[in-house]
Amino acid sequence: MLEKGARKKTRKGSDKKSPDSLDAGHGGAKRRKMAEDEPKSQGESGKKRLDAMSVGYFRRVGERLSEDFEDAEERVMFVENVLSEVKGKATLVAMDCTGSVTLQRLLPLSSPDQVAEVLSELGGESGTEFKAVSCDRCGGHVVESAVRQVSRATEPSATADKEEEDSDGVLEVQVLSLTRVVRDNSAELIRHVHGSHVVRTLLHVLAGCVGPPRTESRPGAKGRNASPQLTDFEIPTSFWYELKSLTESLMDNVKLSITNSVASAVFQTMLTVCHRKRPKLCKQLLNRIVEYLNSCRSAPGVSPLLVFLKDQASSHLIETIIQLSHKSVLRDLYKNHLKGHLVDLALHPIGNFPIQRLTAATAKNKLFQSLFDEMLQGVEAILAAGHMGVIVQLAESCAESEERQEELMQCLLDAFHCAEPGSRRVHCLPLFLSLLTYDVYYHSDTAEGNIHTEVPLSSICYHGSRLVQALARFQERSHLLSSLRTLTPEDLLTLASDPSGSHVLQALITTSSDKGRGKILKRLEGQYVRMACSRLGSRVLEAIWSSASVSQRQSIAQELVPSESQLRSDQFARHVWAKFALSHFIRRRAHWQEIQTGESKKRKLFNDILE
């Protein structure tokens, strides 16, 4: 059954197996006949399944795909042979776990007409079967992978001929067929856990931008928060109209976008891709969604938006609306719905996230002044609630807008109980980094608080690091720099070697003046070797070197060279040794200094141009 390609000869002398030889020999023909005579395996729900021999075949195909092909001809032959085995049972293969994974890896190697042929079989004669495959746990991935190939099929090619153009058109027809099915079944598909992903991929393709393929692996925290990088591509004219038609169909189900988290994700994708590729359409969609949200009923005198902002499903959609909206929409949202409620929302476990987006979106808007005045009153309560993202975003928006920086710094000093007496202010840095008040950090119960016991730097947290990095961008950084200069050399080494603290030390040193940087480097003397031998500390040291003057570089080099054997044998320090050209420093000091002076002048000239 699976060895049709065995009639084709494999490359002579090659040890690699082609799909032709995966099951050839050893009674393959007999097993093939037995497999054809066996009834199809049935799942518990009565759904047809691939037989065991086919599953084994596609598993071996997957293994072969993990190897390299000798040339393009071998790859083309391989794909052609495997797809010939898929023909006639594409739906069974796509809805099988092993077959699905193999097809997902095979389709990017296929030609547009081969992809179109697979899609045609998955959709059936009228395309109606797309719905069942798209809603399948395994089949949905195959449909997504096939649709994504449009981005590859529409790439301009100098060697493209009429036959290839016709092939692209066949694939276009199948995508349009899928779009019709999605339009006709939009209410069901957008709230289906698997079908919704097909809709989202289709929106990307119709708009002409795709991100990285979806995988089953769970991303880390950074991966979840980061927006995927999108790649733009040319689309057929028909896609331009189909996107408008599909969005109209989706807007008929706008109610689902605020009640169902899966449907909400589809609407977020719709707005995001339209904002990127069809700004006017996006503006229309935003206005219609906001209009619908305003029309929803709520308690008398209470804005319906306040309810949605505290809901798990709808709050994500509102975050996207805030990020993509124009100034006028943001102004109306604040004036008609949010004014007077910002602190209350910032204290809410869900509502605080849309407030962060609003603070970021208005940073360079006059509206930020009103937001700041209202939020400033609740800074201490927000800190107590542990919603540090709100405070960090407030600081970042102050840095970006260059407004209200002094007021926020004073508010933070008050909130961390280090504003009065004035002697406490030089200890603000460890307090901000650990997000602990002066009394807690120094175990001080005295009312005066003038005396504190020395406490080694510890408890550096992620949000504390982000807060200080934002404050380091303020025009007035004297409190932070004064506090940094009071840290012991051991504390500075701890800061440089900490995953969160290293970013803080790097930001504070590289943004300081030559004089201020010199004072900090003076306190770091004696720690350079240990910093160079640290994974994170070595990166900080390289950043310091890049911003240091020639005399400061010379002082660092003089401390490092006596430990040559240790540095050159360390996995991190050896890169520092090479980048600083310390071998050159030892043997040809004058030439080394001449090179460093030239680099320093170039850096200064570049900075002057940027300013």
C-alpha cells in the first residue's frame, strides 16, 4: 500500500533512505496486501483512523525529514513520493497525530500546486469538510500549515513561468474556499479551541503577514509576553476583498469577543493584522467594537466598560483596543468611562493590566498629565497590592514623555519611607531593587530612623530592576547615583552578577557622565577579575568598557592583566580578554593606547551626531 514509489531507483551509492525504500523488501508486498484487506481502525467515537502500518510509514518519513537531502532533486522526489501516498486519504493522515506532524513538516517543502491538492482533498468537493478538519486537534495544524504556504507561493521569482503562476492561482482558490467555510461557520469556529487557530492564521494570510509557525511547546514567561515577529508578503487582489468580507462576518459575532476567551483571541488577531496592513479598516473595526461595548447594559450610573475591564476574557480585547486606538478614542475612553476609576482598576487583579496599556499608550499624549495626577494619589496603595507593573509603566511613561519625573521620584521616596530624614535618601537604590520599605529592609523600628545597620544587598527582584532602569532614564538621577556610590564593592559585584541587577548597574554606569562613571568605577576596583569570570558580570564589564574613557579603560586593563592565566582559561573571561585586546596591552602599550584613543574619538563624534 505504501511502496508505490519503490519502482523509482534511489541514488546509487547513497546510504540515505528515500521513502521508496522505507518498506521495500522483506515481504513488503505481502504486508501491503494484508493492510489493504484489513478494515479501517475505528476510534472510540467511530471516527476512522489510520492503520498501524501507515502510522509506521509516516513516522519513518518524519525521521527521514530530520536528515539532510543531497540536493534539490532528491528533496523534490521525496516529497512527490510521500504525497502520492497521502493522496486519497489526506483527511485520515491529517487527523492522525503522527501523520499530522509529518504533513506539517512536508508542506513547506511542497510546491504550491501540491499544497493546493492537499487542501482540495481536505475540503472535499464543495469545501464543506474544511470545518471538521479545522476543528480537529491534529487536522487544524495541517490546515494552518497549508494556508501559511501562500506567503511562500507569492514570493516573486525571476524564473517564474506561466505554469508556476497558474499553480499559485490553484492555491489561492483553495484558500478562498476555506474563507467561505469560515464565513459561513464563523460563530462556531471562533470559539472552538482548535478551529479558532485556523481562523487566526487565515486572517494573517489574507492580510499579507505571517508570524512563526505555531508549535505545541509552551513558551517561557518572556515568550508569552513578547509579540511575535510578523513577515509581510504580497497577496492576490482577491485576498484584499476577502479580508473585508471576513471581518464583516466576524463582527456579527462581536458579543462572543467579550464573553468567550477563545473568540476574544480571534478578535485581537483581527485588529492586530488590520492595524498593520489595513489601518482604515482597523479604525472602523475599533469604533464598532467600542460602540458595542458602550451599548451593553450595566448597573445604573456605572459604565459597562468598568465591568469588562475586570473580566478575564474581555479585558484582553480591551487591552488590544487601547494599544491600537487613536488619540481621540483614548480620550473618549478616559473621559466617558475611566476618569475617577484608575486607582480602583489599578488595584484590581485583572483590571490593572489594561491600565498599564493605557498608561503606555498615552505617554506622548496630553492625556498622560490627567492620568498621572489621578494615579499619583494611589501609588502607595498600588505598591501594597503588589501590582508593580502599573508603577513600572508609570515610570517608563514619565521617562518617555519627559514629564512629571520629579513628582514621581518624590512620591516613590515617600512610599518607600526614605524621603525624610534626608539621610535616608542615599539608601533608595537597594529599597527600589528589593521593593521593600526602609523600615523592613533595615529592620528599623525607630521613629527617627537616622541610624541603620549595614545590610548586604539582596532580594533583587525583576520589577524592582525594571523600575530602577526606568528611573535611570530620568533627567535627574542624583538620588540613584548617590545611592549607587554608597554600595560596598561586594554589593556592586552582587549587583553585576544578578540576572536582574546586572541590567541596572549597566544602565546607571553607561548613562553617567565621565566624572560620575569614574566615581563608580573607583568603587569597583578589585572586583574586575571576578566580574570577568561571571556570566552576567562579564557582559556588564564589556558594557562599561564600551562607554569608558581611555584612562578608565587603562585602569581596568591594568587590574586584569596580572590574572592572565585565570582569565584566558575561563569560559566567560576569555572573551573579555580578547575584546579588550589585553595581549596587545601587555606587549605594545603605546599602539594599544593609540587604538583606544581613536575609538573614543569615533564614539564621541557619533554621540554628538545623535544628539
